[in-house]
Amino acid sequence: MKIGRLIGNLDELELVVDWGYDYAEIVPSLLGGDETDSVEEQTALKRIHTSPVPVASMCGFLPDPRRSGLMVVGPEVDRARLRAYTTRVFDRMQRASIGVIGYGSGESRFVPEGFPRERALEQVRDFLKMCADLGEARGIRVALEPYNRTDANLINTVLEALDIVREVNHPSIQLMADFFHMKLNGESLDELAAAGPHLIHAHIAEPGRGHPQTTSAEHAAYLRALRTAGYDGRVTQTGDLPAYASPVEAAAALKEASAQ
């Protein structure tokens, strides 16, 4: 496996190298703002293409979806706006040679009270089918991310997300696992076995929120479960892991565990 680190700005690319991670993960805004002005994007592309570490994946697909009009479910879905935004993000990813983006964005799929749940699921499937059409032509794949039950009320577990991926049934729409969300949900790592054939990305971070601090043994068990499921791809550390004294120690420990 490759162990990466989510960064908040491109100035941290050198730190990713110093810490010992294999790659960096970023969010869409680091490839430029929402407008079509190419100056900011060109500056970002130059930094990415000359970076000492690959920028291999993205997350945070739909930022602040309610305010920005990028809701995926509910009565106020603007499909034209979603399509225009997704096209812009995928075009920029293609130019940056980034092939995978996670779709978590829990707020974007928060079902309003009284709204039919099955209709909401259909809206998610419609969004992913649109992503598949746009992504296939650009070599982009979307990894559907289950979200914990506090941050979303739709598609919360690995197995629920797996059902959606199977229903969409397109190679550009696959699955990711996240230690953070699985721990908050109390999901068994055994669920990763069924998900294995569709996993294309994974995350790990400390769940926090009053829960007991996770240990290096738990992190190793997560990585081992991924490997047992047949996954040998990228695992991004998306937040602090207090079990380790520094990012250097975290990177080394996760890389060692992933190789066992």
C-alpha cells in the first residue's frame, strides 16, 4: 500500500516529503477557485507537476453544498449547477493528472425531514451516474465514501455504500473506506471483505468526539483488513493520529503496518 497525507495548501508538499509519506491528497479549491480564471489553476498545476511527491487523489468533492447550491438530495437539487461544477473539477483533475476523488460531502446527501428516502437514494444514484459519464471521458474515478450517522443520514456504512456502487454498476464509480467513519459507526472491519473488489481508496484519522483514543494496534488491524480484502492501493491520513508523537512517526508506523 501507499500511505499519503491530506494537505490544506500546496506549501505543505515539501512537508509531505519530509514526513515520509508516499503522496499528497488535496481538495478541489487548491486547483483554483470556482471561476474559470486559469491563472490560479496554472500556478497550482506548475507546483503539482514539479512537486517532489505525487499529488495522487482528492477529497472534499462538494464544499459547503447548501450554501453553494451543490446539494445532491432534497427538493432543491440543481442538476445543471452540479454538472457544471463537476465538469470543472474533473477537467482540472485531468490537467493535474489526478485520477481519483472521494465523494463523501455528507451534508450534500442529508435527507430533509419528510423527504422520501428512496427518492433521495435515487438522486444520489443519478449524481453518481452523471459523475461516471463525465469521469470516464477524462480518466477520473469517484470513490463513494460512507459517512458516520452524525454527519449524514444517508449511506452511512461500507455495506450501504457497496449497494449503491453495485446499483450504479459503472467502473468509474467505486468505493472507499474510512477508519474515522467506521469507528464512529461501530462497524466491524470484517465488512471490508465484501467491499474489497470495489475499493479504490481509503482514509484514516482519529475519530475523537469523546471516544477513546485509537491505538497503533487498531490502525494496523484496519490496514490488515484492507489487505485481506484484496486492497493494495492508497490510504490517506486525513487528520492527526495522537497515538504517534509526530507525522514522521505516523507515516513510518502506517507504512510498516501496511506492509505486514
